[in-house]
Amino acid sequence: MMNSLDLVTYGPVIPVIVLHRVEDAVPMAQALVDGGVRVLEITMRTPVALQCMEAIARAVPQAVVGAGTVRSVADAEAAKKAGCVFAVSPGYTTPVGLACRDIGLPLLPGVATASEVMSANADGYQFLKFFPATAAGGIPMLKALGGPFPDVVFCPTGGITPESAPQFLALPNVKVCGGSWLTPQDAVDGKDWARITRLAREATALRA
């Protein structure tokens, strides 16, 4: 089982992906991988999300498939069964954190406040998703959290753009950021996989 912090070794951006059609899953994932983006967070926001995860895990072996929007123990168990190798949650609860540990599913838990950081730390989590990043204070908040939590690193997600990503990535406590701009809905709907590959290449080059 990998450590969730291993995710940062694959590149500076983790795409946050919402899929509405199973037939889009594999070509979209292949387009991202072709552009150098291998870590894929497929959000559990649509009825076909689990089927999409299964399809990608089976057909695109280079992809590191994870489940996003994991909100319950049942979500974590379903993601693991679908072939995911990591999970991302929008917030943090101890039941979800412990369940992921029990089933061997590395978790990137979401936090927005110092109290939530402490709760996740208490259960052994040091690599956290800062969400919603821009709405929760953005770069000033991450700088502030660096004082009392020098041993914690973050993946800011929510409102990040190609323009702001390098500024977030320049912070010492930010190792990677999440973004939805790599898979625009109009590109997916139009099956413009070349555009997604191009966006992935640009994201791979964003490391400050």
C-alpha cells in the first residue's frame, strides 16, 4: 500500500474529475496520462463514478486512480472495491479516516481550519487537502497554518487556476494542488482528448 504522500512524486497537479458517461472515462484518462498526469481523482458525484473508476483501473494501467468526494465509510469501501488506490475526502471524520486505514486505502483528508487539522493529525494524518482553498483563505491561510503546523503539508483544492497554481506550489507547505481545469466539461462532451492532453502537459510544467 502506498503512502498518500507518494502522490506528490507524480507531478504538481492532481486533476479533480467529474464524469457523467462511462464511455468517456478511459479515453479521458488516457489523454491525461499521455500529457504526463497519472494521478487521477475521480469524484463520487455522479451515478456512474464507480463504473468509471473500474474502467480506468482496468484499461489504463499507468493511471493512479483515486476516488474523490469520499464522505462515508461506505464510500471508502466502494472506492476500494472499484480498484482505487487512494481516496480524497472534502472534510474529515474519524470514522472515515480509520476505515480507510483498516481497508488499506490511503486517504487525503480535507480540512479548512486549524481545529480540523488537529483532528486529522490526531488520527495520524499529516498530508491534508486544504479545501475549499480560495474560499477558505487561500495563500494567506496556508502561510498562517504553517506556523503552528510545521510538520503538515497540504494539497490546496478548490478555485485553483493555472495562473494561481504556481503561487500555491511555491509555498513550503504545499506539495501538490488539485484542479478541475484539466478536464473542462466542454472538452469531455466534445471528446476533445487532444485538448485535455495539452492541458495536462501544461499542468505538468507548473512546478514553481
